[in-house]
Amino acid sequence: MIPRFRFGRTGLRTAGRSALLVALLTLLAELPAWAGSSLSAWRFNREGSLEIRTAPGIQVQAFFEEGPPGKGPRVWIDLPGAPSRTRTVPAGGVLREVRIGKPDPGTTRLVLEFQPGTRLDPRQLRLVGTARDRWRMDFQGLPSRSLLAVGEGDFDAPVRSGGWISRNTGSGFGNSGRTTSPLPLNPAGLPSVPRGRYRVVIDPGHGGPDPGAVGIGGLRETNVVLDVGLQVAQLLQARGVSVSLTRTSEVDVDLPPRVALANNIGAHLFVSLHANALSMSRPDVNGVETFYFQGGNSQRLASVIQQQLMAVSPGTPDRGARPGRFYVIRRTTMPSALAEMGFVTGSIDAPRLADPNFRRRLALAVATAILEYLNP
Ligand SMILES: [Zn+2]
């Protein structure tokens, strides 16, 4: 939490293009079309499947379209009732963006725009009803890791009889209170370094009575950075790196002991993890930034961390690797960096930071950066 600077939202786009309609996929109807807006939530889960929640018993249509040359394929789903407003949500990996549109006054259209070159087999795409108000579409053949967790709305709210209840600036679908990842560790794709050679200190900021920044939906910086920090440590340890954490639970640790730990054990590098915040009235401010105190190795460390964090954070502003004078990076005697992994008050960043799946990606990004720095 080091609030400063102001950045605008990344540009939103609306696409309108003509292309060949290749296949009409699915038409499932349990009950007559329900009057009013019917889409209440959507998300990509960690298996890479699209899940949507709707009013119960509605009729839903899904379509597929091969893009023209230079454009990617597109999948869209039409539901009864119009959204209160149309919008575009930046996505990641093979999914370029998700749009909530209104093709006519009585229809909500959820559009998935994939990157050019993405191969989808329309014969394998099915929108399957899993409950009276839930649907799922699997994208076979796409690696699930190539889809970033994005979404809007609440999958756990009680069923409502009507109305558009999804909000772009809502708390997303994450679980803001959890501090552990439900995902298995998978360090297989991480760079290698000589085992037993390096000592690293990971510093999850704040803790205990100091929650750090508190953002949308009560999202607490301390929970986010502890979860990510613990996972970074596990990932590095699996690569034979000796890791010390300045804290491993929700306790308050002052700044000098954090620095002293790193200096006393002769750590090769020190990385402090934080999440940013501005005002709750500025959900338009999002972005990732990484600080270093001095140029040279600390600057290189900050740059590679920033680069890796941005690689898993598409659509949020890149605020860069930049000089800063914060205590923990100023007083440590080894190369050090302080990463602000997103804004808990930002409409793009907060739902992601609340999502354990996204925190896993942050941890993989930080671990990858550290290993790259140690063994370029
Ligand atoms: Zn902080």
C-alpha cells in the first residue's frame, strides 16, 4: 500500500465485424423465456471453463464464428433481457476480451473474443445446463493455463427473480478472506537454478493488526500478500532455493526486523510483496508497479519482477519498475525490490487479487522472476 499517481482505465473497445456464421451450437429451453435481464454472473473457472449464472429456467443460445483473417474466433451467448449497460472486460491468455452487449432491447449478449490463431472446434463446444440457473462451456484443446481467471457477479448469491445484479466494480467471484491456495503446487515449468546455492527473503507486507490496504469487498492487502508470499516460498524451495519469510501468518512485524533478517542471513536477494490502494471512489485506478532503491542489480530484479507480473496481469496498466525510497528496500544490503501487485481498490485488479487462482499466477510470476534473476 503506497498510494500515489493516477492512471486511467485501459481503453475499452467495442468490435463490430461481419464474419461467417459457422455453427449454431446449442438451444436449450426448460421453461418459456423469462422476462427481464437474466445474466447475473459469469466467470472462467480454474479449469478454463466458462460458467454463467442466469435467472432460473431461461432459454439460452450459444453461437460460434470463425474470425476473418487476422481476427480470432468468437463465441457469444444470447440471453433474454437487456443489461443495464454494455461494457468490455479485458481478459488474458488466448481470450482477448469479454464484452457484455445489447444487440437489441430485449437481449443480453455475452461475447468471448479469442486471440487470432486460437483454434476452437465448434463441434466440441457445448453450452451445458448444470442447474436451473447455471451453465457451463468447456473449451477442449485449450490449455486451461492459457485462460486467465476473469469474471463478474456473484455465483453464491441467493436466486433472484429478476434484474441485472452483476456489477463491473463488484467484489468479483473471489474469496477475499482465504490465505491458502486450493491448487496443487506445480513448479515443473519454473526455471532451474543450482540447488542449495541461493538464499532468498520473501517479505509479505503488513500483517496481524496492520491489514495494509483494504479495498473492494473488504479485500485486505495482508491476506493477498501472505497467500502469494507463502506460495512463492514453496515454489522456490521446490527449486532448491533456501527461503526465509519475514512472516508466515497474520502477525505484525515491524520493518527493521524484516530488514535485519535479510541482512543477518546474508540473503542473495529480498523481495517485498504489497498491493496498492487509492480511494474506494477511484475504481478506475489500476496497475502493477515494482520499486527498487538503487540501479544496477536491484533495478534488474525489479524489472524482471515487473515484467513477469505484467505477463499474468493483462489489461491493467503497466506502471513500470521505478525508483523508490521505502525502508525495506533502502536498508537491505542485497539486491531488493518491492512489488505492488495491483490495486485492491481497482475495478480490474481487485476481483483478480481476491481470486485464489489469480494469486497462484502472481506467485508463479514472482517465483519465475526470482529464478530468472538468479540464473539469467
Ligand atoms: Zn503495502
